[in-house]
Amino acid sequence: MNTALVCTSHSPILYVRPEAPPYEEEVFAALAARRDAILAFDPEVVFFFGADHFAGFHLNAMPAFCIGTGAATAIDDVGGFPGDLDVDTAAARGLVQHLRGQAFDAALSERMTVDHGFSQTMKNVFGELDAFPCVPIFIGGMCRPFLQFERTRQFGSTIGQYAASLGKRVLFAGSGGLSHHPTRYYPLPGEADPEVEAWQMAGPLGGTFTQEEWLERLFDMHVEGGRMLRDGRRTREQIRLNPAVDRAFLDVLESGDLSPLDDWLMEDLFEAAGIGFTELHGWVAAVAANLACGGAPPTVDFYLDSLEYAIGFGIIHAG
């Protein structure tokens, strides 16, 4: 096999929860199993699909798709791990050229900044952020008007076609989801306090927070959020845990035919399973890419609708 796949959920509260839930060892054992398999596979290039939470991408210029083609750095945010990614610049620039020839004019970044939406999964399943050469791919699906799964499926398939032409051992990875609704930390545009909205619009240039102040605020809020989940001030309904929607999504992925997702309306999913469900664009793109590269449909390794982590937490793999 020259292709493999891994997708996992991420949650900042995974690392700041007030106490370990009874299933925590099972979660980290499942992540460790994926890490061992990936190290054995030893990919020559990783196409990594991730989200961002107003750390590196802001509303003053929010792309639907952005390819990291130069330096890429993960900030030290809550639930994340700081460090530099090992970007395969030649593969990334080749991907941009291929996409342009296939009606995808993705943005590019020669100096991409990412947060826990990339780094948590990278650390958990690679061991280190720079363990393998990678092409970081940001998908901006968390803002209205919402990106639909159909377009992301097509985007992923196009990337898989390019990856197949490289003749290398290729890993496709996605980070995010499943059901969760973290608007307490990352309000929807137009629904935030003015100082938060200024950060979402332009980051430090918004004039309300330095990066250090913003990250400290998020850390404190997530610590308090974990306590609220434990003592009942935050409920399953408030964080929109929805195992029925999660399972339906996972069933489609396991089938190997992603086309049923074309009819899923993101506005409906937002209401049923939270804004965090939009992070699953990363999974859709990664699975579509793996299939287009000749890989197998994924298998679900782990799923749990976790109140303690405030997320439907899942892990899938193929190859």
C-alpha cells in the first residue's frame, strides 16, 4: 500500500479537564495505536487537512481553502503544541499548480500559522509536529456562508489524484469534529462582544488583544469550561452533542461512497450538531483524497460522545 489515512477529533479540554474521565486511557490508547501504525508506514509526505480558530486566519481574508507552501508554525495555544512543521514545499507548490488546472483556485500561504486544529492531532498521531514532510491544508468552513461537503469532497478527490502522481508513500490526515458547539470560546461572527469580534476580524491588528492576551483568555476559559461540564453548568444539549448525527456521518465514510454527504445542508448540521461539526470538512477531504489515490474506505477505531471533552470524539483510519 502506498496510501494511508488517519482522522481524529481534537479538543482543547482534552488537556485541561479538571479530572480524567473513566475512558481517557482508552482514548489515548487508540491514538497511540494509530501513531504506531503511522510510524511503521513511514509516509514520505502527509497531506494534512485542518481547521483554525482565529489564530492564523481571520475574517478580513478568510479563504475556503489554503495550501501552506512555505514555513508553517503552530502557536502555543490551549490544547495545542508549539513548533514548526516540516513543509514539503515542492509537493505543496505542485499541488497548487494541479488544483489551478482543475478549477480550484486555492489560496496559498508562504508563512502559515496554525493552532490546535492542526497541532493536537499531529502530536498525538505523529509524535512530533515535524515527524514527516507535510503539506498543510486549511479549510475555512466555520463561517457563514458555510462551505458544503460536496465541494470539499471534490477538492479532496483532486488532491488525491495529484498525490497518486507523486509515486510516494502518502498519508492523508484530517483533524476536527465531530459534534460540538464551542461558541463560548469562538463566537459566530456578528454574535461576539466588540473586542472579540475585533480579534476575529484581524487578530492583533484589531487592537483589542495581543496574541499573548488572547491565548491566555482562551486558556482560562477552557479551564473554566471543563469545570462547568463537570458540575452541570454546561450540558450535553448546550454543547450540541449528537451521537445520531455523528454515527450517520461515520457510516457514510465507512461505506466508501461520500456522495450522500452532498445533500447534507451545513445550516441544518450546525443547528443539530454545532459549529464544530463544520471541522469535518477536513475528514471529508482526507477520505476523498485517500480514495482517489487508490486507498481503502476507512474503519472507525473509536467513537464516544464525550461530555467531559465537550465533543463527539472519533478516530478513523485506512491502510
